[in-house]
Amino acid sequence: MCLFTVNPFPHTILFMTKSPFCANWFTMGRTPRLVFGVGARTSVVGLLREAEIARVGIVTGASSLRQSAAWKELLNALADAGIAWCDFALRGEPGPAFVDETVQGLREANAQAVIAIGGGSPLDAAKAAAAGFFLEGSIREYLEGVGSRSPDGRTLPVYALPTTAGTGTEATKNAVLSEIGPSGFKKSLRHDNYIARVAIIDPELAVGCPGMVTAASGMDAITQLIEPYVSTAAQPFTDALAESGLMWAGRCLERAVADGTDLEARSGMAYAAYLSGICLANAGLGVVHGAASPAGAAVEIPHGVFCGTLLAASVRLTVERLDESDPAHAAALQKYARAGVLLSGRDRGSVAANCAGLIDELERLTEAIGIPRLGGYGFTADIARAVATRTDGKNHPLVLDQESIEQLLLSRL
Ligand SMILES: [Fe+2]
């Protein structure tokens, strides 16, 4: 893939009553301005200058990026441009305590924008801190299902540079924050305005990403393409993006895991992950992500591992139970079949054969790239039961009862 840019899609609402495409009407939220391609990272300072930004906060993860040439290159470019910066390093999962500290630092520095560089966790922390800059009290008070206050939508502009290809948070309007433990939570700060101003996706930034992280992040992206594609809120616009993302992920995930320096594979996965963020923000998610929130609050497990390990089993369970005599279910089966063709690159001829092909391909991929099971992360049968009681089925094409969700989790213990 060559370097390219895409201007933001404005927020649109399309009314399509009695449309042949979907049941009623759909909306597409705003997307970031996108700068995509090898070397895209060097555009960030020019974009800051274009916006007349003189003071910026930088949020990163705690480890490898800060040892890299890209980090030194960024700081030198900021210094050359006369842009002052303060920086914040996130250790582990993003939680309210880190975000509140970062907000304090951004205010003391009188920051005008935030650069977010790293995996999904630092990007989420940066988005939350950019919003928290304008909010009274702790960010915790504004989290869905945790606090009682509503965010007002003001935010510092965020320039998002993902270094992993998975969560798609560079394209979404929410930031997921968590605290782990018996009274833990994994919940979103959300507002339409919390979309990053610019997503700068440079596949070269992912070259140092370890194979296991590449594998888990990639499976998260695939889950975030399949779940919106078969969602009860699916719509033609996101369907087109999901189809493109699944094709690229099918071609590129194993290559990116096998050889982290394969820039074409890194590009394909970065592109698929970005599309997955747009898809989930506009068409919703399914039962795997419904379970991921309570699971992430109960045990420390990488989000991508959780989603990746459950994806094939959830598709198998759903496909087996969908009733093809029901028009909505038949439409979902056709989607699963199409996903099977795109992901595997092979058309097996019929809906049933391609649904089976999707399940086979997901099971093969899960093994081939070494996605672990849940047990190694302290997940137990008791936790599975508790998570099942707290799972929101979201927009899954089939309503699954608590016992079925528990069995799904136990099947990957
Ligand atoms: Fe996800």
C-alpha cells in the first residue's frame, strides 16, 4: 500500500425507509482525517504547525517506543518546529488514576493538543485525558455504567499514531478505561466528538511489535470486522468496509506474525484494524465483545487474546443455531458465508459450505498464530459463570442465553 490521505467523513444521517439495503435508516459518524502509509509518522509535526499548535502533550506506552529511533525523531522534529511538549507513559491497562494525573499535567502545561502513540491502551488513555482536560472532577464520574455525569463533548484535538493493529481506537468515539478486581470495571467514556482529529497510521511503527501482540491484536481486528458485519445494526456502508478489512486481514495476519518486518503485511493489518474501528463505532458489536467488558474487569487478560480465543467458538455456536427459515437469520448466515470467502480467499460454493469454511479458517488461524486459551490468565469456571451473568449480547444476530454464554467461555478455558 502506498502513502495516502483521506479527509474526514462528516457526520451523516441517511434515511433509507424501505431501502433494499437495511431495515430502516442508518447513520455514519465522523471519521478522523487519515494519513496512511510507511513514513506517515513524519507528517504529525506539519499537521500541528498547520493547526498553529505550540504546546502538546504526548501519551505513550511505557516500553519499547521510547527506546526507538521514531521517538527521538519525533522529539527532534517538535524541537525544530518550536513546539513545546510534556509526556506521559502509561504502565499496564488505562485506568482513571492515570487519566486524572495526565489531565493535571496537560493543564499545568497549558497543552493545546495531545499526540497519542502506542497500542490501544495508551491511545484510549490519551483520548480520555484530552476530554478530561475540560471536565470537572475525576474521569471516573463520566464513564458509562460507573459515573453519573455526562461528558460535554469538548476535547483537545488528538493526533493518534497506533503502533499495533487491533483495537481501531484511532477511529472510534470512545475510550475504554478499566480497574481490575472484585469491584472492577471496564467501561467507556463516549461522545461523538471524541474521534481523533487525525489518525496517522504508519505501518513501520508496528515493526517492533512482538509476534504475540501482533497475533492477539489482529484477532481483535478480525472480531471487530465480523461482529459489525453480522450485527443487527449492520448497514451497507460499514458492510463495504468490513468486507475490505476481512480480505486484507485474511491475506496479511499470518505474514505479519511470522515476519514483523514485512511492511506489506503490517500495512494490510493496520488498514484492517482502522476499518474495524469505523465498523464497530457505526454498526455495533456482538457477544464476544459483550463478554470482553466483564471479563476484562475480572482478570488481567489482553483484550485481543480474549476476543481471539473466543471468536471461532462464538461463530460456530451462532451459525449452528441460526434458523435459515427466518429471514433475519438467513441474512446473517449469508454474511458469515461471505466473511468465510473473504477471510480464506476461497469460495466453497454454498452458504453452508462457506459458513463451515469460516469456522475452519478461524480455528486454523487461532492455532497457527498461537492464540492462548483463557485458563492461563486465571480464568476459572466460577469466573466464566460470573462473566456470563454480566454479558451484554450487544447487536449479536442471535440472542444467547446465560448458560450458552457460560458454555462458550468454558469451551476455551
Ligand atoms: Fe475489540
